[in-house]
Amino acid sequence: MKKISAHVENLKMLKEAINSSCNSIRFGAEFCMWKMPTLDLLRETYAVVEKAKKDFKYVTPRLSDGALSKVREHLDFLESRGENEVVINDLGMLNVLLAYKNLKPRLGRQLIFIPARCPWPELPGWDAGYFEKRWVKKLFYQTSLNFEESIRFYKNYHAYGTDLDFIPECFPHYEFLVKHGLSLSVHLFLAPTAITRRCHVARFLGEEIPENCSKPCDEKAFLIKHDVIGVEMTLGGNVVYKNLQPSKREIEKLKIADELIITMSPATEIKNKEKFDEIINNLGLTYS
């Protein structure tokens, strides 16, 4: 029995997610600070989720110093609403959240390094011996949290859990994190491989001023295909993703996760509640 969360970044996707079979809503920009909601939109979203009696998590991206005042307004509001969870992708947010007794920090994916997000170990023609391959496999499928000092550092700032990617070869290493007291949330589709502050999609489409960006990533994503090495990836906004397609059998192996996350966006091609619920049914997901 797991929590099934829909992650959305805008009001359009929220309206679809709130009517889906999910029991939790994650709201906010995971990767792009220019897509952070206004305070009014956050208030509206919170009210909608609360009325639907679904759980709520607020997601924040990496931030510039200038964005901190905006984020503090959001945190002040959430603090006033009682206990809430905040997913952070900026190390400095750990310090900021120390001033908020009601807000629980969860580590976002940008704070967690997982070499296996890169498609390199899957490429053909890699000539190495058995022991070299075993060493590389262990290296690629561990995370930056597979080190007790790292976990101790984050827990000193009251981080109680972490977001991870759905990479089956990593699952044995995820068990280490649970044994050391971290709650796991796993994203079922698309692992971030490359992230940039200067958005590729905005540059390609002539969006020159980030503050006035029309957010074309809310409407479209792009397939990146390398015919020579046979790798396909997805470009969505300022992120290049490795494409992941979890199976029902693989999900059954992931018993240690407390939460499974499905992002609704053009990048995942999940844009309505019907598609969301179809995925839940096809993967045999049940939730508490």
C-alpha cells in the first residue's frame, strides 16, 4: 500500500490531477525557478487540494538569491496552514526551513546524485572485463546518499525523506537509505540527466526574457534521438530526461518506497486524469 502522487506545475494540470485516482498532489516547479507559482496561485491550489481531501506537498526548484524573498512568502503561507511538507532542490533551503517549525523538508532529486541517470552504461560496444563491469555497475547504481556522512548531514537539517528515480538496478542500494531512516519517494517516469539554468526550449523558441517566458514547456516537449548510438531522450524545458518505462513486475520489487510519483506534463505525455488512471490500473498500483 503506497501513496500515489500526481505532480503538477500549473492550474490546468491540477484540475486534471484533482479528479484522478491519486491520493496526493505535489505542486510546484521541480527544475525551473521561472515557473514558480505566484502566492495567489499557491493559495488557490492549496484550497483546491484541501477541499478534495488529498495530501499536499510543495515542490521548489534550485533558486537564485533574488528568488528567496518570493519563496519565503510561500513558506510563510504554508507555515500558517499547519504541518506541511516541502520538497527542496536547493541546498540553501535547508537553512531557510530551520525557521519554520511546521514545515518538513524532503530532499528533491537535484540534491541527489545518481550516475545511472546517464545512459552511458547502456550503450553498446563497451569492451571491459567482468570485474571492471561489476565495479562500474556498483558505482553507477549507487546514489550520493549511499554514504552515512551525507545522510547524517541532511538529517541534521531535519530532512526526513528523499526523492529518487525509478531505476531498478538502483533498488538494492535504495534499501541502505531506508535502513538509515529516510522515507523514499520514487518518480516513475523520466530521470533528469542534464539540467541548465538557461533553458534550451526557451532559447530554441526565441523566449529571450525569463521573467516573461510564455512557458512553452507547458504545452510541448521534444524527442532527442541519436541514431548512431541508439539513444532516445526527452527535452522538456531546461531539463534533458532519460526515458523510463516501469513495468508492473518492477514496481512489485519496489516495496520499500512510501510514495510513487507520476508527473503530469507534455514530457511524460500524461495530460489528463484518464491517462493517469489508466497508468495506475495497468501497473497494478494500490494506495493507502
